[in-house]
Amino acid sequence: MYENVPDEVDNVIVTGKSGAGKQPRIDVLVEEYGLEQLSTGDIFRSYLGEFDGYGYDGDISQFWDEEKEEFVADDRIAEEIGTDKEEVILGLKAKYFVDRGKFVPDRITNQLFDSYFGKQDYSDQVLDGYPRTVDQADFLLDLVEEKNTKVDFILWVRNTDEKIIARTTKRRICPECGEVYHLKYDPPEDGKCADCGVEVIQRSDDTEEKIRARLQEFKDKTKPMIEYLDGKIPIAEVSGHLEEFTPENVRKSVMSSLEELYE
């Protein structure tokens, strides 16, 4: 049905503002090309879980050199905590920043990403939430070249700030199973999750104030990243807003944007 689109891809990036509508487009690419979704959220949860599960209860701040603004050598960390397992040490580094509510530096995020991406043999992934900055994009370009793989294209999901705010503030989530509802498009019956029977809630970061902060972060960090990759990786643009939101219309919008890109 769709001509000129790739039959197979190694990896793709899906990017856009928070709340733009990336997930339904990711789902299309996963189904169409047999890919897996690799999200930064899953990466951080995985490594934080590795460290927490290991059970080290010492003060991890001892491994951060304030003067040099970097961690001490990994072998020193391994000696102190009693393991040289990469996942545990990376989890420790992530936890240091997360517990303090600090932005995780690109160099640490890159280490986490490289390790996790490597577990997937650097292929067959939809990269969701990475890269987010120019430094991360630069790291990714070097990494795929080194590993003899590639990112075939970027799918940029476009949407306006006001549409995102209007839609996201009406999003609700089940606190038990995580099922997502929407007061307009997919309202929960009697305000309760269909699976758990628990009253759905608004996520603490779905307020207008926090949404606008995320939108500003996109303008400050992620848009420059997209501009940096323009010309280095093909970019297809797709609207995150559809007048009639159906699975088929979402698929059509994604595949049509790829068809236009590869004409």
C-alpha cells in the first residue's frame, strides 16, 4: 500500500514535545518493523532497580568528587560496595543524582544508554527519550558508527503547546496498574479503572505548570538536538493531532510521512 518506505530498519528515533502523542506512533513502528521500544525511563528504572536490589546501604555520596565534579574510578567503587557488576555501579551513579532531584549529566546518561542498548545488540530499537540533547546525539552518532549499525530515520511528532496542555491536563492514570485514561477521549466509567476498580488519579506532573516547564525544556534542549541531527539522519514529521483519532488513522499518518520522506 505504501511505496518507497523501507522494508527493514536497524533503529529509529521518535522525538517530540512531552505529550505530543509519541506513544501511538511508536506503537505503529514497533508493529510495522518488528522493533522494540527502548525508553530512557525503562533504562533508569532498570539500573536503579539493579542497585536497590543489590542492597548496599552505605553513603553513596562518598563516590562523588565535588572538586572534580565526577565519580571516583569504578574499581574503587567496586572495592567499597563489594561488586564490580556494571549494572549495579551504573545504578549507583544514577541514584546519586535522582535521589537529590538533580539533572543526570549527559555523560552518565550516555553510559546507561550504551550499556542498555548493547544488551539489545545495538539494533531493532525505537529510541524513545534518547537522545535528548546535542551531546547525547553526538554520542549516539559515534556509537552507531563504532558498532556498525545505524539510525535509519527520526520521526518527529509535532503538536502545539496549547493542544498538548488541553489534552494532557485531562489525562488520568490508575494508581494500581498504570492504565492510562482520558476524560474526553477514553473516560473511565464512574471514574474508576476498568481492570482494578480503583479510582483513577491525575499524575502529579500533569498540571499545567509542570507541562509548560517540560515544553520549555524541549525548546531549550531537544529542539537544538533535532536541528543538530538534521542532515545527518533523515527526519520525517508527523502531526500528533488528528481530528479523528483511530488506530488506522495513526498508522496512515506515520506511514504517509515516511513515504513522503523516502520519495
